[in-house]
Amino acid sequence: MNNSTNRPARSAPAHALPRRRVLKVAGATALAASAGAVGANLASAGGSSDDSASKGSYDVIVIGAGFAGVTAARELRAKGLKPLILEARGRIGGRTWTDDFNGVSVEMGGESVDEKQPYVWQEVKRYSTELSTGLGADRYYFPKDGGFAPLPTSEVIPRLKSLFTPLFDGSKEYFPRPFEPLYREDLLRELDKLSMRDRLDQLRLSPEDEGWVNGATGGLSGGSSKRGAFTMLAQSWALSGHTFEGYLSINTYHPKLGTGSLLQAMLKDAAADLRLKSPVTKIEQRNGQVRVTTRSGQVFTAPVAVLAVPVNIWKNITFSPPLPSEYLSASKAGIGVPNVQKLWLNVKGATGRFATNPAEGASLGAVRPHSALPDGGTLMFGFAYDPKFDASNRAVVQSELRKIVPEVEVVAVKAQSWAADPFSQGGWACRHPGQLTGSYRTIQQPQGRIAFAGSDIANGWSGYIDGAIESGITAAKHVAALTTGASAAAR
């Protein structure tokens, strides 16, 4: 378990970029930060794939080449262990993915980093990662009188602050150490039973005020405020310093060359044997070894393993001996949000830079400006939560967006459905009510010779790249302890 004493030391930002407030609260800009990206389809590293040749040739098998898995592999390499990484996809990155959209590099998953997120910020400094900021909006469309009204920043920010701050009354008491989320478990047990909808109902907001807030709570939950735990949102608030200003600024920075550039630098230091297109179907523990079988029938063995795939995927892997019931129950319930699609848009026709903030239930969620395009258009990104909404259809997206901004022209779109991705089966992490004070502590722990990693089970920024890196470091510590114990037992 991680705690405040082993977090990386905080320091001043390494890049003197101007602090830009990016309006994220009313939508889901921060919501995909649990997902960041890698575009290079790296070729599988060498090494034989037959059972006899691979037996005993690795010290640890890491399953999953996202930020959690690559971090674990790098940390274990630094401890003198030889890692093998098995990745189901034909690329590294997991729920992060730097891809191309009409010649422009875009993140189909999350992309943001922040100095309030100490693990990823340490990596940014370690690899001298150049950072950029996105475009700010000059007006925001919020629900008003049954429609939408364009409002200036000077009016939007104070009102949002007045609406969001009361949501988290008492957060300094129940999350005094947000990197140790269960430090005041006694105060959290009742709160953790609440969904975000339950907490909104307690505030008795007017219908218009509700529409300003529930786009964010519904978006973070994956479409419905009834799904996500209130404590999930409250912990992010606490991690942001218990202030609206801190929470508002979470998504200011992103790697200029894509999150993939950072992950590739980390992978280079891991010096791991990487096998792409190797989805794992079975993990067995027997005779002091972990035996991992892929879909194609390849078998690899090592003394220990790290499982660094989304919790939603655990149920698709056969474990022998079986995992305790809490692990399977968590996987069946899911932590990664369902149905989410992230989309990129080339937009013209609208004067100035705008952002939309529809209320919960809209087919197309929040849309934000990202950068100016050479053709005079604006590159924007957004989220959709209705599984029936075709976010890859330009005409469909334009029709929905014109309900808010009538003059807008959508020139092109590119979308990624994380729910439809067979190796994610959901987007960013958002716990259900009761999960934090229920099985969360249990599913973070190793089982036999298998340690677990992933942003879904981080102590701190769960759902963000920072949480993935944190969990990878923790898993490496678990594995190191397992290997030390095994060596001692053998002597």
C-alpha cells in the first residue's frame, strides 16, 4: 500500500509554461486522463516463443504494456531482474494511444499531466519531456431556459465554483491524506455508499444549476451519475488541494510529442523483451513458477508475474488456482467506465473558440478546443456515452453539436470506443459506490506469485496516468519482496 511518506518529493515545475485554466469541471476533459497513448506499432522484440526455450529465461513476466506495466518492468530491471512484457494489442500504451487524425497527432485516450500528480511529474522531469497547453475557450455553452446560452469565462468560473465547492464540504476531514484514501475509513464508510446522484440530490439544486453540474458527474461516471461513487470525485477534489482552482487546473499540460514519447522512453530503460499481439488467456501458479499461456498457445514461465491490465479484463483470464472471489466480483462489476467514446473533430464555421457543457443524458457530452489547425479550423475533442451514438459519423456528430452551436461545421471526425475495445472493455477508472471501502484494499494485494498493477487500483490518482505509474511502482515492490522471499526460502 502506498502512503504519503513514499511519494516522490514535490518540486517546482520543470517547464516554465504559462498556467492556463482549462475548463474541465462541467465536462469530461479530466475523465480520459486515465487513458493516455502510444502510436508506434513497435515490432516484437526477439526471443524464442516455444515453451521449452522460454522456460526459466525470464525473471518476471509483465502482462500489459501500458504505463503501469512498463513502469513495473523498468523498476524491476533496475533491481537486476530480466522482464518479459506480453501485450495483447499491436501497440504499447493500453488505454493510452497517440494516433493520427488527418495528419495531426491526437490522443485517443488520456493525455494530461500535472505537477499535482507526483509520479507522472517525476517521469516528465526524468525524461525532460517537453510540455504543451491546449487552447482556452472564449465562451462556454451551458444549459439555460431549455436551450443553451453562450457565456464568457468571467461569468462561468465564479458560478461553477459556487456550485461545485459545496459538493465537497468536509473533504479535509474524510480525505485528509488523499494518497491514503482509507486513512479515515471510519468517516468514509457511509459516504462511500453514495453515488454521485445521491450526493447531488442532497444539495437540492435548481434544475438549471443541476444542468451545470451533472454533465461532469454523469460524464465521470460514464454516462450516469447513478453509477459512479461520490468518493471517487471527492478524492480527486482532495488530491487537487480541496479547492476549485486546483481541481479546475488538472488538465493544463500534455506531452508535446504525445504520451507515447514518454512511454517509449520508459520502455527503453526497461530493456524488456516485448511481445505484441499476445493476449493472455491463462495464468497458472505451480511448482514455484508462474506459467502464462497466450491465445495462440505460446507458453512462458517465470518465478513471478505482474498483471497490468484493466480490472474489467481480469474475468476473461483463467487463473489456476482461482483468484479470491473479490477479484472476480470487482472485474464483473467493472471499474473502467462503460460505453465511453472519445472523439476528435475538425471544426469550422463557429466564431471564436467555444466549449460545450450539456447536461447529463446528452448523446454527445462535453466538447473542448484543443489546438488551431493549418486549414483554419479548430481541433476539438469530446466524449460520448450513449452506446447507440455513432461518434465516428461526421454527419451524426455535426447534427448533435448544432443543437448547441447552430452555425458550426464539422469537417471530419475520428473516434475510439473504449467499451468496444476487447482489451479494455471500458474507459477511465470510476469506482462504484461501496468499492473503495469494500474490496478495493483486497484487490490491490498480490496473490501468490502474481502482483497487480493498473490505474484502476491506484491509491492516488486512480483513472489517470499518474495512478498507473504509482501502481506499477507498487507492483514492482511487491514482486521484489516475492523474489527476495523465494531466494531466502531456497537457501
